[in-house]
Amino acid sequence: IIRKLHAVEGLGSVSVICSDKTGTLTQNKMTVKKFYVDNEIIDCENGNFDINHQKRLLLSSILCNDAVCKDGKEIGDPTETALVNFGLKYNFNFKYIREKYPRITEIPFDSDRKLMSTVHNVNGVLTMITKGAADILLDRMNLTDSEKSAISEITAQLSAQGLRLLAFAYKEIESADISVKNESDLTFMGLIAMMDPPREESKAAVAECISAGIKPVMITGDHKVTAAAIAKEIGILKDYSEAAEGSEIDSLTDEQLKEYVPTKSVYARVSPEHKIRIVKAWQERGNIVAMTGDGVNDAPALKQADIGVAMGITGTEVSKDAASMVLADDNFATIVDAVREGRGIYSNIKKVVGYLLGTNIGEVITVFTAMMLWHKTPLLSMQLLWINLVTDSLPAIALGMEAVAV
């Protein structure tokens, strides 16, 4: 859906597409694959969720969660709905669990902390459950260096398989009045690994981008290794050295970033500020940049990009208002199709202008030469109008409506 007409011409000139991973390059159908509990990786098809620690991790994933799945409808973030659906598969009804251990208070997730915490009364004990990115949460747990090292190795191992990881921890507290300062000295519960498979059409769309001289760039909040594994599978990444984390951008000046961006194809663990800086750096290099986004925090980057592309299904109203174009199906391949159409329209406009200039300049030269040599016009005004009507109108319309080459 084109919201701003200039986007049509801009699409034909796009040279860089900065795309989110989840839902755009992937199917946005999260499925829980593995648990890591008690120093053991458990395949979810073979898990025994009556065992104390496995059960506690699954219960915590349902409690520290805002998603609702009812009557075939999923309301909430796909990561959270995957956890709720997994619980339902093993008869852990989210409604019953949340009524038994009601949420007293919470610290909502935000993109800077990459954590979410909720407080519950668990068997008479006030307990804070925290979930978030494994690498972020690891530094907030009361673990020895060897334990942290072991968990980091498992994280790298699972991420390299293209799995998205969530870490869970808890802490017994005295008061429900909590703040971000309470998200420390936590006790590790385990990891849950989920798979969000790439869209089937993403690989072909990325290959088409590259052959058309457009550089695809993946920008995501996921772990660097996970993002790199997916990017390599669909063809965005050729070498792991082309992947970077948002924290690496913080140490670079705008001028340094301008020289840095051509060397990277994947940015992981990014914040909204990083997205704006990446877009600006590409623009300063003379590129026309398309940027995708779906959240409120993406609006500034969508506004900054030459073509802001919002998600029609998962996108917020704020992101749609800031965008020039809305994807009705949240699919990266649709952006590539839109760029092809934009290039076709731009090419047709050039053909029409070239044709009209050619025919009209021919008429002007004919009349001007005759006037200079014989002092009279070779064509009457009515004849000129008839020539313009026949030679300009229909052929120009035909050129303007010419089909876009595949």
C-alpha cells in the first residue's frame, strides 16, 4: 500500500534495503524446540515436564508473559505466544496458571534493557521472574565464572543452529515495589530455544536484490550468532565477519560509521538509535535507503529513510503513519516486487519523456528550418495539432503502460 506518492519513484532508485528479521525475512511462526535445564539440553519432543526444574521453567515462561491464545487466535508477541502454545501442548493451561499465581506487579519489556520482570505470590513467597536475552541476563545472575562460561557456550551452540534464545531467572523479594535495580543477583532457571524458520521466498528475493545491485541489510534485536545463521541461510551474509552488534556502533563517530557500514550486512542487538545512525550513514554515502519497521520505536528510522516500509499485519499505527509504504503481508519478497515495479514505472516515465521530446523537437526543427529558408511554415496550425494528437497521445500512453520486465 503506497501512502506517499513520491515513494513510487523512490522505490525505483533504492540501492540499500535495511530489513528486520522476524516476520519479514522469517515466517514469524515461533516454535519451542529445546530447553536447557540442570546443565542438560532437552529436546522438547522428549521432555518430561513433570520433573521439578523443567516444570518450573515452563510455568515461569507462562507467568512472565503477556500473550493469550484462545479459540485459534493468538494475541501478543509471537515469541510469547509460542511459549503459551507450548504450555497448552503439555496441558499447562495459561489461564489456570495465571489465576493460581496472579501477577502483582511488573517491569515491562523495553528495547534498551531487553528484559521483562513480573512479581507473583508463589506458595506464599513473593517471587520476581525475569526473562530476556541470554547474554544480557547472564551478567545479572549470581553465577560463578565457570558457570557463566558454560552457559555462554551453550548459548553460542544453540544460536549457531539459528535458534532464538530466552533466558529465565528468579529472585525471592520482600516487597512487590520493584524497579530495574531489582533485576540483579538473580538465580538462573534455564534457557528456552525457539525456531523461526526463514520464509521460502526470502532466499530468492535476496538473490534478486543482489543481482539488481541492491544491498540487503538485516537489522535485528536477536543474538548476533542467531541472526548470522539465518542471514547466511538466506544469502544476505557470506562471511561471519560481516555481522556486527549494536554496541560496536556506539564507539564509532558518524564519519567512521560512514566507512564502516559497507563492510557489514547484519546488525544484531540494535536499539532504535542505532537504526537511525545506520540509515543516515548509508544516505551520506549517496544511497537511496528503504527501511522496514513495525514498532513505535521504529518510527524515527522509518521517517529518516528515503522509503519507510511499515508492517501491515504486526505494525503499530505509529509506524504506519511514519512510513511511505505499508506491506500488507509483512513479507520481504513484497519489497523486492515493489522495487521492481518502481523501477519499471521510472523506466516508463523516461521512455515517455524521451519519446515526447524527440517528436516535438522534430516538429520544431522542421517548422523553424522552413521559416528560415522559405519564410513560410510547411504545416498549418491544425495540421500540427493533428500530428500531436496522433503521434503524441496514443504512443505515449502505450509506452507509459508498458509491462514491467520480469
